[in-house]
Amino acid sequence: MDGLKDNQSDIDAINNNINEDNNNNNNNITEKEDLEKDMVPPVGNSIHRSSSRPQLDLSGAAIQGNFEERDPTILLPNQSDDISHLALDIGGSLIKLVYFSRHEDRAVSDKRKMSTKERFGVTNGNRRSFPILGGRLHFVKFETAKINECLEFIHSKQLHRADVDNAVIKATGGGAYKFANLFKEKLGVVMDKEDEMNCLVAGANFLLKAIRHEAFTHKEGHKEFVQIDHNDLYPYLLVNIGSGVSLIKVDGDGKFQRVSGTNVGGGTYWGLGRLLTKCKSFDELLELSQRGDNSSVDMLVGDIYGGLDYSKIGLSASTIASSFGKAISENKEIEDYRPEDISLSLLRMISYNIGQISYLTALQLGIKRIFFGGFFIRGHAYTMDTISFAIQFWSKGGAEAMFLRHEGFLGALGAFMSYEKHGLDDLMVHQLVERFPMGAPYTGGKIHGPPLGDLNEKISWMEKFVRKGIKITAPVPMASPRTTGLGGFEAPSSKGDALRCDESNLNVGVLHLVPSLEVFPLLADPKTYEPNTIDLADPNELEYWFTVLSEHLPDLVDKAVASEGGTDDARRRGNAFARAFSAHLARLMEEPAAYGKLGLANLLELREECLREFNFFDAYRTIKQRENEASLAVLPDLLIELDSLSEETRLLTLIEGVLAANIFDWGSRACVDLYHKGTIIEIYRMSRKKMQRPWRVDDFDAFKERMGFGDKKPSPRHKRALLFVDNSGADVVLGMLPLARELLRRGTEVVLVANSLPALNDVTAMELPEIVAEAAKHCDILRGAAEAGGLLMDAMINTQDNPSEKLSSTPLMVVENGCGSPCIDLRQVSSELAAVAKEADLVILEGMGRALHTNYNAQFKCDALKLAMVKNQRLAEKLIKGNIYDCVCRYEPAS
């Protein structure tokens, strides 16, 4: 099959057409990494901070929004117009840019009398939709040969402007010297040259501390992301493989030295390869190696011992005894050897030796972590495999080679950080959110360039790709399974069609700084917390959930288009969304690690981000409004029914009601089918009637006892409960609101925690106050609590007062959770939620997304109750060994 590179001319033509159609300079560049300097002088100084440009304020940073670029973008909410705009890393083949752009924050008027933040001493102006965005750090690449396009891009965005005379921009790499006069002539800026090794280390330190799954291992084509505690990061060994190799011991920010190196590196491979194979580029040489069989060139142990192992010293027959050793004894000329075999032999010889030198250096220095980067790596799967096996062999499994997802931008990022008071040093990992643009899966990590100018350009871009027939192609098969190893150990086995030249060329997303994100303070151990319950590393699980999402796509598009009035424009945007999301799924099916560590929560959030990218901000808005109205109409009767019960019976009925109402989920195909069988109220009543204990997971009795109904001495009432709500309609109105009312009646403060942004039919924090206000018209408990929580604008709201029922002064509050997905990662929640959580002693997670897909195994410092109806047969079987519509009531006392 044709590889992605074979479509490059089509991709270029498409981008040219879009430029002509939209009169916009979108410079999409084919990635071609440049060689780094082979021997850089030892440096141990701190990074130089320049104050030559205005300061960058990174307080409250983030990574979110509509994402057009393939590479990271960081958002800064508190940045003034005076900013450090641009830093460059100009190499022999590529120019890497890191630049800052303003982004308007999206404020929404507050409908509430007093915000929760104000009540609890958290700074707050108007209520804002999440996240509060102020700016982004963009990462873009251009070919050095097309430097004029880079200059035009900088000029078009006015990145070079500053409120000082003789504007200065930070730059590193050899091109900072070579092109200094050109930048001065064309843009009127002065290059402030930064040391390459300084920048390299500064960029690596930032990424390893700020990006949760930045580092990964690579063995036999399989990537595994590594979570590194930034408090235990140092020391580490950074192996930069350019023309030569530099081994850098890093002891902290600005603390490093070059401890060793070798002149046998990427330049050696390219130079010898060009002489021996006549290849004209590094890429061509690497591609040749994919079809090679080095056993025709290398002398193996079996060649010496008649095809047998040398078992006495542990060497198998396939072990390499001497690279290129067969050329000694065979009566052949160079023309008699296949270029593919020569290339693979060269690749292994150099990779194995770099791996061995790196490990021995780390061993000598007592360093346990080794990170590899540089021109020679460049996402090449087999290169990473051979280095990994060298480290594994020589360390006897005691050490691992690790690689970086954002490796190509270390220098440019480090140069950007050299601006004085840039603020990146204090950035926390929970404040970074990575999103992926619509174009990344089509280009397979190859195309770089500026963002598309507007929505119409995005749609045109998608349509023209489809018309051109550009698609994700299958991996290029490797020719020979007879892989052989370096002297002393076996080589990594070939994976057949699993490895290819660009297979590990991971996509780099748009990196947004969200300063308002914090770690949920009630997690028992944030370091070991893993939100995802389903392991998508299992290929069968991955394929199943991809199929589920694909089958749901047409219905989602119909809902999205209908939410925008069913116009031709909405239909065009809907089709473009479907193509873009399908492309994401295809890319991830081909390479599950392409966007980093993948969980079901990530897939669902990617879908919502993709919808927003095509201006579908609330696809189920009309449906939610209709279901809210229908549920509110029957709420008074339900409350009367509940009030007629004893406290103990009422508690069970309330939990049954939450589980029964959770059946309403437009994200579940089975539940969507139910909507055709009756009205929302009829379905709810049917679900209530079928509630019979024991449930599949049934800890109700333990929860009931904690609530004071049992033989043991009653425990103190909960002071504050956080109720993570799920769907609009019956789920929140007939399920969670009555439960909240009961807790309020018992004197427990209640905080309803809802999405910051819409996702499917999930209720949002912006919608909840209105729902509560409507419910309060029929209930004095809710009315008093809502008034105490600042949710009601008018204390004289009309109610059907019950004279015997005292107004509650226990507050009912609403906060946003900080996300716009059906799932939630509690390592990144809104500061508003984190503030109110500090006094909470009960967490109730409701719904499949928040209590099953994520957080089913989460442990908390306080009591936790997880409630959900399972609306997927496979999930029911895998997670609770049950069936669809089984229920989960999981109670866990404080850890």
C-alpha cells in the first residue's frame, strides 16, 4: 500500500488550493529534522535570563480551545500585551518556532446572586465558562531551505513586534548566526543567541516536569508511557545523538555538564551510508533499512560455529559477532550487496554502540534514568528498539532507554525559557492539557505550519482531503524476520508489519496552559491515581470501543446539525466533524500511542473537542431542555411520595431513584433505542419498578449504616457532600436533586459538581442554577438551601409553601468541574471545585463516565459512593461480571 509519504504531493496541492481559496498563508511543511552539533563544549552554568524583551506572565496558564496546529499551544490568562513573542531554533534542515499568542477569555454573565468562589474566599469576578484562556505557546516547524516562508509567517502574525527599540528575539542553533543579518534586514530584529546545550537541557527539564506522559519506552514496536515524579527526576543522563553524540548529566535546573561523548553518531551513519549505498538523504537511508537483512553482511556467531549457539558463554547463533564481518571472507564487491542490508547493518552497529556507551556512563555515574533524543532518533521505530535492547542487555534488565514525545522542540522551548521571568519554571503538570487538531491524523505527524485562519478554512481543508482520497495507510511491512543482534545479546525481533520508518513519529498536540486547574485535594494518593478503568492497551478493547464510537457517529452528527437549526452550513460543518473525528480514530487505531497514553476518557474528550472545533458547542441543547421540563413537571409528585416514607426507607428509595434515572444517557446506544419505546417519565417509572436488590455491586447496607441506620453507634453527619452529577433531565432532576435534598434535610452542605462545558446530554454548571430554581418553586428545603448557596436571584421566588416545613439554611451550591467530557480526570479539576472540596467529607460520583469509565478504582481521603447503571454489555461483563442494566452501588469509607 502507498505510505503516507507517497501522498505528500497531494497534501501539498491541497494546501496550495486552500491558500488560493482563502487568501491565507498556511505554510505546511514536511518534517525533516536537522542534525545537531556533534561536539558541544561542556557547560555547567545556569541559563542566562535576558530582560531585553517584555515579560511573560504565566500565572494561571492552560492548554485548551479550538486547536488548529499540530504542535503544542499554551494559554496564558493574565498576560498583558507586553510579551515575549518568539524564540527560534534554526538548524541545518529545520527551523523550530515557539511563539506566544493572545487569546480572549470567554466570560459569561453570572446569573447567581453570589458565586461559590466568593462564599469561600476564592477570588472571582464574573462567572466564566471553563477554561479561562489568556494565551498560547505555539510550536511550529519550517524547512530551513524555505526560510522566507518562515519570515513571512512571523511578519504576518507580527510576532517580531515589541514596545522597545531594536527588538530582540531569542534564538539557538547554527542558523542563529548564519541568518542573523537576514532577520535584521527583513524583520528589523536582533538575534540574541542562546547556547544550544543550555536550551536543550532547559527544554527537557520543563517537559519532563510539566507533561504527565512525556517520556516513553519503546520495545519491539510497543510504546509504554512512563510517569516520572518530578521531585525524583534528577539526576538523569540526556543522550543527544546528532552528527556525533553528547552525553549530558543533568542535576537540576541550570545544573548540568557534558560528561562524555563519541564521534560515532548520526553523521557517521549518514556519511558511511551515503558512500556505501549512494542514498541522497537521511530519510532515504532509514527507509532502506526497513527492508534490510543484516545477516547477509554481518558475521554471526552461527557463521563461526557451524550454525550452532555458543551456549557456554550465552551467545545464540543469531548474535552479531562482527558488524560487516562477512565482507572479509566473501569474494564480493560492494555492488554485490543489497543497499538495504548495508543500511540495516550500519543502523544496528551505531545504535548498539551508542546504547552500550550510554549505559556504561550511567553506571559509572550512578544514574538510573537515560533519555535519548536528537536528529538520529527522529521517531524511527527500529532505532529506538535497537537502543532499548542495548540498554536492557548491558544492564541485565536494570535500566531502560526512554524517549521524549516533544523531543523536536527542546531547543526552541529552552530558548523561549531564557527570557527573564518567563514563568514556565513554576508551571505544574496539572495545569497543562494537550489537545489535538483536526489535521494531525491526516498528516501522520509530517505536516507543520501555522493554524488555519477560520472555520471555513478548516472545513475546506477537510473536504479537499476527502476529495483527494488522502487516507491513513497501513504500516510498511519489514522484509526479513531474521533479525540478528549485537555481539553479546539478541537483537529485537522484527514485528513483521508492526514497524516502519515513521511509525513512532508521534503527533504533538496543542499544549494549553490552564492556570485554573488543580489536583482534586481529596484523592488518597494523586501519584498513583489512574482515572481510566478500561485498558485500551488491549487491542481487542481498543477495536471494540473504536467501533462503538464510530457507530454512534451518524446519530451524533444528526443531533449536532439539528441543534444548529438543520441549516446547510450546519450540515457542512457536521460532515466535516465526522471526517475529522473518523480520521482521529483511524490514526489511533493505526498507532494507539500517537497522542500519548490513551484511555477511554481521552477518546470521549477528543470527540467533544472535535465537535467544538467545528462550532458545535452543545449538540444536545434542545433535547436537554425538553427532558428538563418533562422531569420538573413530575418532581412535585415524587417529592410528596418520598416525604411519606420513613427515613430509612426513603434513603433506599432515593438510591434506587438515582440508579433508575441514570438510564437516560444519549451516549449509550442501548439507551437511545429505549427512547423510541416511551416517554421519559414512562421509561423512568419502568426503570424504578425493575430496581431489585441485591444489585450487581451492592454496598448499600454499609452506606446506610454510615448514614445512621444500623446497630452500630451512629457516626457524625457529613459536613459537606460533593455530588458529581451526570445527565440532564430525569437523571439530575428525579435522581440527584432528591438525594441532595435528603442530605440538606440532614444538615449536610451539598455541592453539585457539573461539567464546565457541554458533553452529550450531560448537565453543565451553567444550566444547573436554573434547574435548581425551578425545582425550588415546589420545595422549601431546596429553596432555602439555594438561597443560602447564592443560587437564587430573587429570594421572593414563588413557592408552594408548606407552613410546617422550615426553610433550610444549609447551603446548596453549584461548581464547575473544569472539564467538558462525559468522564473526569481528578488530577485536573477547576480551582473552584478544589476550593470547596477541602471541607468535604463525602464524595458521590454518579453515572458511567464519572464512576465506571473513570474513577471506579479511585481511592479518596473521605467517604465515597459510586452510583451507576451499566448501559453497555461489554463493560458490564468486563468490569462487574454482569449484564447490561445491572447497577453499581459502591461505598468506600475514607482511606
